[in-house]
Amino acid sequence: MHGHLGMTKVSARWVPRMLTTPQKQQRVECSGAFLDLCNEDKDGVLSRIVTGDKTWVHHYEPESKQDSMQWHKKGTAPPKKLKVSQSAGKLMATVFWDSEGILLIDYQDKGFSITGEYYASILERLKEAIKQKRRGKLTKGVLLLHDNASVHKSRVALAALLKVGFDILNHPPYSPDLASSDYNLFQKMKKELRAKKFTTGDEVKEAVSAYFEDKNKTFFYEGGS
């Protein structure tokens, strides 16, 4: 098989979901529409975009196997690492940001349910945060990029979007690689906080705030890369 046919046996690669043909076409259409906006006025469009999502931040999250890799000489035994579980303490952080930096962070304790009413209240607070931190942004028109979670499409959330006057950028279904919060921002933040121990929720909040405050505008303009 190897020598004569040039074939190699490989295992399947896990993916979150197998996209259907219509979903793939929708992904192409959404990406194309956004490229058209950028071609019209890239800097103008990027300055109007506000994006956000939610993520769990643990009181303690151990280093991943990849993060704990070490260089060692050939033939020597690899280092051992005790497997440690995540701590029970954690906060749900809902973060909104744009090309200049963080606009709003809201925290909720473990067990809190994310509802349409909660998201509607967040949108109203987000509008006030934009008004205070980004003069002129509301006048230009806010382009909100969020995923297709059910709470985002609930009746009360859609009514709140109409009230605050945000326009929605289409987000194709099951496309986490196009959600810059999950794909870049949160991933980088959690890597920085990993293996640090916090005893209270307030310590977690301070660590998250310190992480973002240390980043300049270029970090956010490039998508948290």
C-alpha cells in the first residue's frame, strides 16, 4: 500500500459540524457581501463594526498538553505532568469590542441563564458604552456582528436591536472561524490566564481587565491576533 500505491492510512479529523450545500453557499454569500463592503471603504467599515460573544472564564484552568511542552535531549524520558481538573468556580463573560478596544464586559455567575431579556438589556448598555467611548460611531451607524445563537434571534432581542438602531452583519451558520471573538480574542486571553489561580470572581475580573488594558489599538484592529 505504501510502496506501490503511495497510500497512507490516516484518521478522520473531527469538525464541529458537517455543513450542508446550502449552508456552504450561505457562507460564500456572507463572506462575499462583507468583502464588497470592505472594497467600498475598508477603514470606514471596520470602524463601524462592533462584535461580541460570551465565554467561560475559570478560577483555575490548567495548562494544556501543548502549552506544557518542553525541549529535551533525544533518548531522555519525557517530563511528567499531573492531570488537574478545572476549578468549579467560573464566570460567564459577555464581551463587546471594536477595532479600537473593549466597549463592554458583563459578568454572570455559574448557573445564570442567558435569555433574550438579558441580551436585550446588554444591547441597551452597549449603546450607552459606545456613546461614551466612541464619539460619532452611533451617527455613522453601528454594524453589529454576532453569531446565530437563539437568544440573539429571540423576539425581545430583535426588538432591542430595532430600538438601539444597530444594523446586523450576516453571520453564516456554524462558522466559528468567522467569529473573531471565539477564534482570536478569547483564545489569546485564555492562553494568557491559563495556569493562574484565582480565589474569587473579583480576581478573575481584574485579571481579564488587566489583560485587555495591556493591549494597544493595533491588537484589536487586527482582530485580536
